[in-house]
Amino acid sequence: MKALTTLAALALAATTTAVAASPVVPGVITVSCFRGPTTAVIWDHPRPVFIESLVAVGYDYNTATSIAERICRDEEGVGNEDHLKAATRQALYNSPMWLKGQLRKRH
């Protein structure tokens, strides 16, 4: 898994492979989505590590779940980890926590 520096001293890692869920790493948002056997977005949903990593950086469970589900259900993200990372960054930048300054971009 590849990690990139993003915001609030967070790293962002994305995976859509069928590997077992990895533990939450402090300061890392792990974008991990379960993908069904087809390219159609039918069974797609966030893996627990995605939601838990968002909660670990300060999002409440409902907001974390909403962000993760929106990212994992995005058809452009199927087979495109760069899009998953970019979409997650954009969702975080647009979140009320970011706008209120509760998350800060790492330099």
C-alpha cells in the first residue's frame, strides 16, 4: 500500500484488493473498499479500517461512514486507486472539520 501526505498530519493510503483488513495506523487514513466480482458498483462498500481510520483522526462514526460509503460507491474509483485518493482528499477538504480548521494540512 502506498501512503501520501495529505492533511492534518495524515497520510492517505488506498487499496481495493481483497486482502484482509489491516489495523488502523495513527495518522493514516486507509482508503479500503470491498469490490464485488464485477466492475459494476453493486456490492461495493467501505471496509471497517477505512471508517475506523477516519474516526481515529477525529470524525464521528456517522460522518466517517458517510464519507467512506460515498468514496467506495463512486464508479470512477473502480480499479482506479488514484481517483479514490483524490476523491477522499476532496471529501475531507470539503468537510466541516476542515473548513473550521480542526484538520490542518501537513507541510
